[in-house]
Amino acid sequence: MSGKMLMLILDGIGDRSVEELDGKTPLEAAETPHLDSFAEEGQNGLMDTIAPGIRPGSDTGHLSLLGYDPYEVYSGRGPFEAAGIGMELAPDDVAFRCNFATLEDGKVVDRRAGRIKEDTEELAEAIRDIDIGVDFEFEKAVEHRCVLVLKGEGLGGDVTDVDPHEIDTEFHEAAPMVDSEENRRTAELLNEFVEKTADVLSDHPVNRKREGDGKLPANVILPRGGGKVPDMDDLDSKHGLDAGAVSGIPLVRGVCALAGMDILEVEEATGGLDTDPDSIIEAVVGSIKDHDLMMVNIKGCDLSGHDGLPGQKVDFIEKLDSSVAKLKELEDVYIAITGDHSTPVTIQDHSGDPLPLTIWGEDVRVDDIDEFNERACSKGAINRIKGGDLLNILKDLADLTEKFGA
Ligand code: ZN
Ligand code: ZN
């Protein structure tokens, strides 16, 4: 009988030797009896999510873990953000992540419009009435974030950002990154869109009220990270898998949605340090019966890594640890525990350092490793693999793979 597969992706878990932790990594310094017991009962190794020395984004990292070649399918962050908030996308569409921002005398004075939280749907409605001669969709996301999708044929995805990524400067005019008719057309449409957002938002009642309350108006939309929606075969057509995913971050949800996975709503998966691993694991245990593969992304470590806070990373790992114990109740499930990339507190960004990997399941060939961390796993039976091989390894264990040859 074939089994099921679960990838537990601890976002940004990998790290380097940290002086404040006596040269240990946060994962080595943390008390992790439950993660360690998976390592003890499983087989272990290191994993380069994309390839040795390559620093993955969360998007390209998850693509690779799902067996896609990110160099082939990754077309910029915009389409994944759009899919992550549930927008329906066609392969020819071009998507941009955007911010509500504040313009004063032609200069961007706040890229997040005072981190606007309220009334963004009213502003979005006004923006949807803009005419730029092609169909587009515009949706608000969390706080100041929003997404623009230009629809139709003859559009290009390679245009520069309008968002200047700094303040007290004018916003940029979009221009083709690669000269082509499609990219020139997209850049022109985008510039027209941005100018018109400034027109409709400057005098909008929501902004007049904000100014009256002493708040910064959200009087322009600044797009960035544009890209054409990738034409990805979903996991069902590629591998015959019915797959589901849980993640608190729209970017990862978008990757999973474009891979054709069911996205489970777990309110307690916040994507922040306040995320509730217990609720996430409970949701997974409850829904794995309906799927061949579940991917679970738990974000927390990554934030401490970006902020350079080793103690906070240790604390989050310990909070995670007790939640994973419940996974042992699952039967006929092969579980891979790893990350999408390292986010070392010493670097405060993603790095290419390989990740610890444990594969646990009924009949896996158990090795001598009894701790889940970077150094211990490096001595395990799996040795060192690429993230793009993980799905095949799990499929083989779960007896979901066709024989190659006679
Ligand atoms: Zn990540
Ligand atoms: Zn990160």
C-alpha cells in the first residue's frame, strides 16, 4: 500500500556558528527533544535547497522543494504574491506587488502610507475604475500591500520597479529590462496606471479624512517585482499527486497555489513570531487523509534570523519543538523535516548554508544520528542532497514512484 508524504518546512531554520551561543547554531543551542527523536528514529543528512552556495528566496526555495526548477519557472515575486491572496491568474498575465504610498510635492515621503490598515478596500474600488485600455485586477492585501495584475496578451514581465525603494525621492518610471515590444507596452501601461492612481487617490474622501486625522494619505500606488505568470504544470499532472499546503505567508501560499495545491486556511498560522505551531500541526494531522502530499511552512526562525536575534531564534525553535510531537500519531506517512533556506543571525539574510534534513517513517533505514541540527545531521545516512530531489525520495519511500526500466 502506498503511503503519504509530509514536508515540514521550518522557514529559515538553518544558521551558522554564533559567538553568543558558544559557537553553536541556534538549533544546536535549543532544547529540542521532539525534533531530536525524529532524527533518532529516522535518517538524516544535509540539503541544499537549490544547489550548494545558492541563496534561496522563500519562493524559489519552495519551488525547488516541490520539484520545480526555479531557474525555469521563477519569473519574479509578483505572480506568487497575487496567487497567494487568491487571485485567479492566466499564463499571459503580468502581476506586480504594490504598496499604498504617500506622495508630497512629487516625492515619495512614505513607502507604506503610514502603514495604512483601514479603508484600503474603498481606495481599491476607486482604483478599479481607472481606464488604461487593458483589463486589470487590483486587490488589497495586508496593511499597505496590494497587488496589480495586468490581463491579456502582448504583455511582457520584464519591467523595472516604479517603487524607488527609498524615500524623499521621486518614484521611478517603469522601463523595459529587456527591450521588446511587450515589455515597452507593459512599462507604458504601468506608468499610466500609476499616474492615474495618483489622480483618483489624491482627492479621495478616505485620504481627506486621513489628513484631517493627522495621518499620511495613501495617494499613489507603487508597483514592483513584476513578472509574467509562470506556466507551471501542477503536481497532479506532473506527479499524480493530490497535494495540500499550510502557510502563514502569502508568497509561499502563492507558490503552492500555482503548483495546484489546496491551500488550507489556518487562522493561527500568522507568519509572525506569534504563529501557533500547535494549531498548524493539528490542521495538518486532520487533513492529511485527503491528500497524498502536505507541505507545511512554519515561519518564525526566519524573522529572528533577519533581525539578528539568536536568543529569539532559540526560543522560537523550542516553541516549535513541542508541537511536532503530535506528528508521530500519523500512520503510513513519510515525514521530511527541514527548511527552505538558512537565515543566519550573523548574516541577517538568507544564505546558501545547507539545511539539516530528517526523513522519518515506518521502514526508513535508521542511522546513528540522534539530534536534529546542522552538525549532527551532516554525519547521517542521507549525506547531502539537493532540495529538488526531496520529493522523489519521499515518493519512492511512499511507493508512489514508477519503475524506470524493466
Ligand atoms: Zn523562507
Ligand atoms: Zn527571509
